[in-house]
Amino acid sequence: MKRFSVSKLTLPMYSALAMVFLLIPIVYTIAFSFNDSTKRTNTEWQGFTFDKWLGVCAKPDICESLGNSLFIGAVSTLIATVLGTALAIGLVRYRYRARGAVNLALFLPMATPEIVLGAGLAGLFFNAGVGAGMTTVIISHVVFCLSFVVVTVKARVQTLDPVLEEAGRDLYANPNQVFWKITFPLLLPGIVSAALLSFSLSFDDFIITYFNSGSVETFPKYIYVAAARGVPAEANVIASAVFIATILLVLVAQINGAIKRKRLLKK
Amino acid sequence: MAFAAFGSAPAKEHKTPTKSGKIVLALLMPGLVYLGLFFFTPLMSLIVTSLEVPAASGAIGEYEYGFAWQNYVTVVTDYMPQILRSFYYATVATLIALLFSYPLAYFIGVKLRSRPMLQRMMLVLVIAPFFISFLLRTIAWKQIFSDGGAIMQFVYSTGLMSTSDHFLGTDAAVIFGLTYNFIPFMTLPLFTTLERFDVRLLEAGSDLYASPAAVFRKVTLPLSMPGIISGTLLVFIPIAGDYVNASQNFLGSSKTSMIGTMVDADFLQTQDYPLASALSVLLMAVIVVLVSVYVRRSGTDDLL
């Protein structure tokens, strides 16, 4: 069977090219964060500089929008992760009649176009007389992050052997101890991935935020408005920094997981 | 479903202990109440608003309860081009994303099984676009395809397009951007399905003298259906509601407006809330039909 053929190479070659294609705009965005552009726009390459990285806050409004986005991302992720983890455990561990309905209720927010949810929430807040601001943005972000947390944590709960918790109970651990000493540590990798995903979704959200944020500036809102006259290189710096930080976190988690798996297989 | 791919290591699933009672309520209630308040109520509120009539005072942006089903007629007649365009873009982009992702997901999920580390790395690279600003990566494509850029200069030099023509602002440019931005939503569910795919079935097929094409058509493709269907849903739906790619400041022009463009304009600019709501309800109705077709075919257990 081992003979050399061009067709054997087609799939790996295609996959490599597909990867390159997916990464083009990322490389472009990072490269242009080092562009020495003196003009307001950042469309032509003018030379390499670290200046934009060292002085991101030279444009104060961009830093303010970054601060808001980080805050919104952190608070919505916290709420969504707590609610979503509880839902995931409840969904996998217990059987009840309304299971199908609960699955559907959790899937629908993922299947709702952002424009529909954004307009719906804006209408609700407007009718209830709640002014758009930080609170309304956070409430909206939790809605779309929640289902993604459930999906991610659920996958982890499914791999958890209930025997481990039984063993804890047999050794006279109370339910609290069983949860914090056994269940939670075993679920932690799933919870961390879920939180990471939730934060990225919140940090990058534009449409729902645009409808529900009033005068609160977020980083995507800043870019959307700036796109009309030209986005400054400082925006590329922030996006690149966030990208590098997230990808490092994901890589560390993946490598960590792979090493652990190897060790388990050896035993 | 899709995101389970990077949720955890694949391991065998344990059977569910049958237990019920107060603890389930305590676990499920907070999340479900939250969704009730901030997901289902807004959708209901959209339906109510979509039927409202202008207030008697005649002030802009003020409406009162009514049963103006004519709003839906207005929306369908006035926004037909945008409605058709949105679904046209979504259909084409979903198909391209599927054709692009399938070989890639097959390579990562089946061919790279013997190399788990490389498999994980490739997966991280597939989702990497998620981690850089959606708006900035779209702007990056805009600049790459600008008239003065290397690609367009090359195209002009070959004479395929005259210099008075542009790529930006066309249907093709918007479809390109939409496809690019949602490819990971297709690749991930395909990967999750193909990762579990039993390759011995392929051998069985060829042992029985089926041609590679026949094996693919009769074995591989039917078994990848769950991934194809959930990928299609996850790509088609957000694209139908997107309007950033189609916006004039990104890859589109005034000729590429979509449903979202009109909802944005009606809601945030002309403050015609009933029309914006009616259009959103229509879009949501189409999505609900698509999801229920899926549920009917595959049940609710694989949804999440």
C-alpha cells in the first residue's frame, strides 16, 4: 500500500493552504500594528515602529473603549459562567421530562441572529423605561454567552465519572465538600475554556452592543465608527495584544491537556 | 455540539443517573429564569411592537398598541430586495464554507488522529480568527482588496477587469467576507463529527469493491450529516442576520444592503420601531422553521 502518489499529498497541501488563507487577515492586522503611519488612516505601509505599541493611550478614547470592553467582558463572563455551569451540570446529571424543551431553550439563543436579539432587547429596555448603558450591555452579553458556556461545560460534565463523587460521599464528605473537592476541580478545564470563549464573544460583540449600549463606548463600537474615516494603528495594537494573549492561553491549555492525557495513557 | 471540540478531551460518556428533585431546580432555575426574562421576553416584545400603530400625537418614534398586521405587508413589499439578498448571500456563503471546510475538517479529524498534538494545534489555528477583532479582520480584507492593493493591481494588469471596475462593494466581496468570517463555525462541527468517524467502514467499503467515490458517497457523506447540518445552521443563521460585512465602510456598498441594514436604519435612525420589529420577527420566523426541521430530523439531544 505504501506507494508515493500525488493524490496522497493533495489533502495535506490543501489543508496547509486553507490554514494560510484563514490566517491572512490576522497576520495583516498584527503587521499593521507596527506601521509608522503618521496619517489618521492606517492603509499604506510606511515603515516599522514600536511607537504605537508603547503609546496606545495616545488616543485616549481608544483606551477608554478598551477599558469598558474589558470590564463588560469580565462581568458578563462571570455571570454567564456561573449560570451556565449550573445549567450544564443539571442537564447532564439529572433526568426529567422537560429535557427536550430545556435543550431547545438553550439552543435558541445561539440560533438567534444578533440583529433580532439586539433589537428585541433594545425594545424591551425602551418599553420598560430603562436607559441604555453599562447595565443593559452586560445583561445582553450574558444572554448570548450563556448557551456557549453550557455547551462547552456540558461536554466536560459528560466525561465525568459519577463513581468519583459516590466515593467521596462514601467517605462521609458532605455535598458541599463533594462539589468543591471533586466535581469542581474535575470540571475546571471545561469551565476555563467556557469562560475564555464567553470573554472572546463578549469582547468582540458589535451588533447587540450597538443596539443596547447608549453612550457607552466599547472597542468594537470604536472601530465601527472609526471605519468611516480610517482606523488608527492603535486599534490594531489592542486587537493584536488581545489575540496574542488569548492564543497563548489556549495553547497552554491544549498542551497541558495533551501532556496529562499522555501521562494517563502510560499508566 | 460544535464548541464541545475545545471543551474537553474526548472520553467515554457515562450514563446518566436518574435523579430528580430540588437540586435540579436549584441548578436549572437561575439560568432558565434569566433566559426567560432576557431572551424570550424580548422576542415577545418584538412581536407586540411589530403590530403597533403610530401614536395619536403623531410624534416621531412614538407608537401605541394595535394590531397593524399591515406592517408585515409593508415590510415584505418594501424590503423584498434586502430579504432576498440576505438569504442569497447566506446560501452561497454557507455552500462555499462547506466546500472549503469539509476537506480541512476531514484532514484534521481523520488523517491527523495518529498525531493528537498536531491535531490540537491545527484546531487552535482554525478558531484563531475568533480571537482577533471581527471588525478589524474584515477591514484587513478591505485593504487587501482595495483598488491600489497588489491583488487588484495584478487583476487589472491581466485585463480581466477594467480599472473602472472594483471588487469592493460588489456582491462577491460581501459573500467573500461573510464566508471568511463564519468558516470556523462550519469547520468545528464537521471536525466533531469526523473525529468520531470509524475509518474501518472505509476499508469495508473498498474491500467490497466500491470505488473511492462510491465509498465517499455511500459511507463518509451520510455519516458526516450531523456535522454538515449543524455547521450549516451555525453559518447560515448569523450570516442572514449580519450587516457589518455588507456595510459601506466595510466590504459592501449601497447596493448590498441586507435585512440587518434595514433593521438598524429603521430602529436606530428613523425610529420606526414597528417596521424594524416586523422585519426582525420575519427573520426569526425563518430561523425557527429551519431549526425545527433540524429538530424533527435529529431530535434535541444533539442540539447542544
